[in-house]
Amino acid sequence: MAPREVRAAGIVLYRTLPQLQILLLRSSMTQEWGPPKGHVDPGESDMETAYRETEEEAGFAPDNIEIAEGFRMELQYTLNQPFNAGKRKTAVYFLGRLRNPEQEVKLSEEHTAFEWLGFGEAIETAIFDNYKALYSKARDFLKGS
């Protein structure tokens, strides 16, 4: 029997060019916008997954990302895609600053588009409350640091 829980990890990636912006990717499967993330492979830590997925999905290597110490957020929800219906998912997010803000995004086939948005715009356009909470927490964390 297939596992009833799925675990994923990703990075809310931000840059300051010209102002504070976060990277959102549009999924080619669901057409939903969100930060780079993906399933945790066996034996992999959440952080290893977050780095791997960000590089695979957006082209940013770990050495170009500075992870913010003290920021970690878990989102838990039930999947509704036909192939995953009813499975519980935990997605762990870290916050990372792009060291080279001018580096270009290199999308994988998993995504059709990307946008760099200010936190306010990202919160306003998020269709899921858990993403609104994630972006709000990341914004508030950066304001406090």
C-alpha cells in the first residue's frame, strides 16, 4: 500500500534587486505559483532536499544561496490531485538570500514561468492560506533581522 504521507522541502528565495523580492514558480502540472520545493528522497535531510530542488527547478546552486538562521516553517495539508488524493503532505520551508541577485532563473520542465514579486504582491496573489502565512512569516522575519 502507498504511504499516506508525503514530505517535501523548499526555499523561499529572495533578492534585493532593486527592492526585496521573492521567487515564485508556476507549476506546469497544476498551474499554481509557489517557491521551489520538492519531495524528500530517502536518506536526504530537509535542507539537502531544499537545496537540490532549488537548483533543479530554478538553476541556483547552494553556494549562491545564504540560508537565514532561525527561519523554518512547516506547512501541513491534504493533497487533492487525483493521483495523491487524501495523502497528507508536510512541506518544510527555509528562507534564503540569493547572493548574486542578477543571476538568471533557469526553469526546469516542471515549471512554465517565474516571477520575482514583492512580499505584499506575493501575499495578495497567493491562492492558498498556507502560502500567505509562509510569505508573511518570511517578510516579518526579514523586517526583524
